[in-house]
Amino acid sequence: MTEIDVINALKEVYDPEIPLNIVDLGLVKSVNINDNRLKVIMTLTTPQCPLEKYIIRTVIKTLHRHFPQLDEISVNMDFSEPWNAEKISPEGKEKLRELGWNL
């Protein structure tokens, strides 16, 4: 299991309000693999997001499904730098533009 494997698995997790995965949205800040423990640091589009617990649960469930050998998975939120549309990947921006979003 590598950081790339984890990032690819996280591409299955979508923000319920925006038709884009959390990786392309730029919500995943870092992935730290240490023995059989995985720590994901991420943010949300707003610190007051009412779907924070849902997104965290979905991230953990997805990672457990992909990496059942892990003893521990943690997801920590970091709101030290506010999210903005510039954090969206070029692929993500293109997908949103195709859906009619003005970016």
C-alpha cells in the first residue's frame, strides 16, 4: 500500500453537494502511512459543513474496504488554510465546467 494507492481509493469518495470526488476537489491535504496505521488530513469546502461526519465515515469505510489489513485509520480535519476553487484539480475543473459550473 502506497500513498498513491490511498489517493486512488479516496477518488471513490464524493462530496454529496458537489459532483466531484474529494481528491479532485482538493480536500485531501496529506496521507501518512506508518506500519498498519493510516492518517488522512483533509479539509472541507467550509469549516461549518453539515456533512463533515458523513464524509469522514465514508472515507474510513472506503479505506477499510480497500485496505482491510490496516489496524487503524484516522481522518483529521485541518481548516488552517481555507479551501477555495483554486484547490480543484485541472481534471476536476474540466468535469465541473462540462456540468455547467462557471469556474
